[in-house]
Amino acid sequence: SVSADGRRLVFASLDSDDDVAVIDRRTGAIGRISSARRDQLPGLLPDGSAVVYVSARLGKLDLWLQPLRGVLLATEKPVRLTDLDSAPQAPDVSPDGLRVAFFSAAGGRDRDIWTVPVAGGFPTRVTNRAGVDIHPAFSPDGSRLAFVSDRSGREHVWVLPLRNGEADGEPWQLTDGEESDLFPKWSPDGSRIAFLRGSGRGVLHVVPVEPGARPATQALPVNAQHLAWEADGRAVLVLGFWDGTRGLGLRAVPLNGRPPEVVSIPVDLHDTDVGYFSASRDGRLLAFHVTTLRGDLWIAEATRVNPAGRQ
């Protein structure tokens, strides 16, 4: 905004910093993964011994792995797992902790599912087709991979048999309908998959993992962003913009129809614009993509003004 006499200009600056926050739900302890560039989209190893995340700390987005001691960073430095020409997204770690599944547009505009060894090595393309294959999720026994695909004309949940982290047959379609599906997550016993459907008003769906099954739906007063199962399989954690609240919030949604319960976490998500998190197998550790916005006001003084009142 310029003053009436043209001698002053006031403007705002805005900076966004993306970090990964790891939280112990029992003790409230917090660990933070941060760099001068973006650190985001965390996926905890099932035993909580490390977290995989997407980082641009070397100039472009790749998958990195940071060993943990509880929620604190271990003495080992983070290790880069990929070196791709397109950013990896939505990492999910296998139940044995040996492989990471993710999706990427590497090599073209289409999205495909890949896996990469946690111990290091070359990524393996799991799906390879024209179209969209995104949001991979390992089953609890590692024998199947759920993912979202548009191969039927609309983005729905499909299930792919696996052997040694690679495709072992053709995928089959689990869900259908007129709206798109997002972020399938397996129940702890592997019998059900929870996912989000539609945009805006998030609808939580839970479906048995069997052909032709119909999902149970639970409409929620929330713009749901992401989800994870509680360790006992009785509720689903849903992160989103809940009605009547400021910013992102986490709630446990019981599957018996009872109202969602607020899950208190010792980290501020109010400025976070990407609702993404991960849980360890026992539910004790949670890892969040946290955005911190910083803004300042500045005033620039004109050093010379022409007769028209402009610098």
C-alpha cells in the first residue's frame, strides 16, 4: 500500500517452513526434523525406529530416512533413499521395515507406484501404466498393497498381491462409485481398509477386503485430510479441518457410531496447510507434517519523489 504523498510503501513478507514433528502420545515428548528447505510427508517405520520423509535439503525433493531414539533424532545422520527426476510422494513402510512404497511421476507425467529398500538400493517400479496410481499402503502381513488408481475410469482403491516387495499378479478393484477415493489404510488385522472419499466434506469409509464388499460410511463435520488406524482397530484417527475449530485437528473416530473424540497433541497445527501424518504400529508415536508461517510488515521510504508524487 502506498501513502497518499507517495513517500512510503508498506508491504508484507511471508515465509513458509515445512518440518516433521515426531510425538510420543504417552509422554508428550516431541522431536523435530528440520532443515533450511522443505521436510514433509512422514512415514514412520512400524516399530518407530526411524521415519521416512520427503525432503528438499539437497535442492530437490527425494526420500530420506532418519533413525530415531524414541522421538529424538539418533546420532546417525539422515540417509537419502532416492535420486529421482520427479518428487516421491506419500511414503509407506512395509511391516517388516525393509521397503518403502511411494508414488512418483518419474520418467513422465503418469503416476506410478515404486518401492525402494530402506537399507539402500535402486527403486523398483511396481505399477507401469498410462494413468494415475497413487497412495500406496502395505497390508499388515506385507502380502498385499492397496493403492488408488484411475484404471477403471475414476480413482478408486485397488489391491495388488506382492511377493518380496514386487507385484505377484494383477491388481483387483476393491471400491467403486461416482466420487474419488483417497489414502487407503489397512486395519491392524488386515481385514478392512479405511479411506476418504470426495473432496471438501470428508467422508470416512471402511470396507472389508473382499471383492464386492460394500463400505460402511461415516459422514463427519470435517474437511478430512488424512487418516490412520488406532492400534486396537476400534477407531480411526482423522486429521482435518473440523467444524468450529481453528486450523487442523486430530480426532479418533470410533467405528461403533459414537462421536469423534479430540486427540490432544503437543504441537501447533494451526498454520499447517498440509494435513498429513503417520502412526507407529503400536500407536504410541505420531509423525506430522508441520508448517510454520512467518510474516513481517516492512515500510520503504522514498529517497526521491518526482512532482507527480511517485518515486
